[in-house]
Amino acid sequence: MAKGSLIDVVRGALSSARAKDSLAHHDARYQADGSAPEIDHGAGAEHFYNLVTDFYEYGWGQSFHFAPRQRGESLSASIARLEHRVASRLALQAGMRVLDAGCGIGGPMRSIARSHGASIEGATINAYQVERARALNAQHKLDGRCSVVLADFTQLPHPNASFDAAYSFEAICHAEQRERVLRELARVVKPGGLIAGTDWCLTEAFNAQDAEHQRVRRGIEEGNGIAPMITIAAFEQAFASAGLELLEARDLARIDQREMPWYEPLKASPFSIHGLRRTSAGRQLTTIIVTALERAKLAPSGTRATAEILNRAADALVEGGERGIFTPLVFFVARVAGA
Ligand SMILES: C[S@@+](CC[C@H](N)C(=O)[O-])C[C@H]1O[C@@H](n2cnc3c(N)ncnc32)[C@H](O)[C@@H]1O
């Protein structure tokens, strides 16, 4: 069953006693200076996704990433189109073994396995996501070709050269040292194999001396539980440092590359009940409902605070997008050396 109602959301991951702990961890993480070496961003992501996984599924669907939008196209169609673009660039086909690094609840994995026929193993650092992804894989009759492990993608449990290819949607930005993730991907993919996906970066319009830019940057990092953001140029450099040959890096959010803004679903007027959930008005309504549920002890303590984190996140994302200082859509393709 999809997370169709807010009752499903408050009975999911949040209903465990971990909600309070995870919230405390999240607050502590972003009170500190984001660049402090003692911050464990892996543990941070684990806690963050205890809080938000069901809200994401309720508001966004089973794939937790943005996509380049075309006029007249639904959000889910644009998400699927990006997933197929990545899979096609990797030339995935039946019989190939593929890693999904930072797989969420497996939306991309199921869509790619169905359309391209590969066998896909997802890795996520959050145990609730593993459970949810496995249930959905079984529900979609894809559990023969889609599997999920609880693992940190900066230290994967797989032997060298385990996969023919790897992809990642909007997950590498959770690691403070992007290079560590890329090195692991380079190790577990066979020599000559391809790695592709999309990730979040600051654009060249970001000015570190501008207090407003820094406010928006911090809002995006805190609201989305990610590590300090880096520029597109620094992200490109991380591939070289990890020993990967970067074949393509392109910001799909650039005004000259797009028909519609990627952040439109977070602000547009609602055309459907499902769309309403993502908009500013819909998010305010969600907050009112979960506040009432929490007061009535029908939702665990921490539900309202989580909804508020997500509201602030959405506002910061829209502001970052409108100012052009941030992109969630750096599309990359890299090749592992050798072969
Ligand atoms: C924005 S979600 C994207 C999920 C998925 N790629 C999708 O598009 O649906 C980021 C994902 O990265 C995972 N993640 C963050 N840090 C991780 C780490 N150190 N190791 C493994 N997974 C991690 C999170 O658990 C989450 O599943």
C-alpha cells in the first residue's frame, strides 16, 4: 500500500520511539558549525530519514528526487524520464548487476528494473527504508531482481568489482567527503564500468560572502539533512580525486536547459489533490492536521516538528532555485579506470 493518508504517515517510521531521538539528533547536528569534523553525517542521514521517509512518500511518491520538468508533464512522469535517462546512459540491460547508492525506498530501482531489465541492489543507511523498500519490491513482484542492504556507501560491504554499473540519485550530497563515496563506487564497479546519476550542488552564482546566500544554503542543508554543500566545480574535482574519469557533468536545472523550473511542484497552485500536498498551502494544511493528531496523541511526539522542518526545507529549496544559487540536478556520468 502507498502512504495514501497522513494516518499512514504517523503510523510508520515516526511511530517508533525513535522519532524524539532522531529529532534531537537533527537539531544538535545543525546547531553546530556544519564543517566540524566530529559531525557524523552518516548517522545524521540515518536519523533524518527516520523522520521524513513517510512524509516524502506521502508528498512526493516512491522516488525521492527532483527531475527536469516539461510543460504538460506530470511530476511522476518527469521523475521516471530522468531515471530512464540515467539507465540508458549506463546502457543497462537484462543480466547486468547494478548498484543503487542511497536507494531510499527503491522507487528508482523498481522503475529501472522494469524498463531496462537489470538486477539492482540498493544500499541505504536507514533501516526503516530497507524494510519499506523490501515490502514494495515484493508488492511490485520485483523482489527477484531488486534487493536492498543496510549499508553506508562510504564503506560498502561488497567485494571489489561486484557490479557492472552503479547509479545514485541525490544521495552523495549526504556525505561530507563526496570523494569517499565515489571511491567506494569505483572500487565495487568493474574496471571500465559506468557510474551515473544526479546530485545537489551550489552553482557559480552562489556568493559565499553574501549573507542571504548563506542563509538559503543553511536552510537547504538543515531542511534536507545533508552535509555542507559544495560547488559544481568541487563536485567535478571529487571524481578526479576518486580516480574516476568524468565523461559528462551538466546542470540540468540551468535556465537555458529547461522548460520549467524543477521547484515548480513545491510552489505551484494545486491542480490535483496529490499535488496539493507539496505546495505551500498544502504543507501548511498538513502541519495543522499533524499538530491536531499529535495533540490528540494519535501521532507521536515529533510529528509536527518534522512537518515544520520539511516546510522550511521546501521554502529554502524554492528560494535557492529562484535565486539560481543551488541545483539538485547535476547530471553526471563517469567511468571506472581499467578494463
Ligand atoms: C534524497 S534520498 C534519495 C533516495 C533515492 N535515491 C531516490 O531517489 O528515491 C537520499 C538517500 O541517501 C541515503 N544515504 C544518505 N547517506 C547515506 C550513507 N552514508 N550510506 C548509504 N545511504 C545513504 C539515504 O538513506 C536516502 O536513502
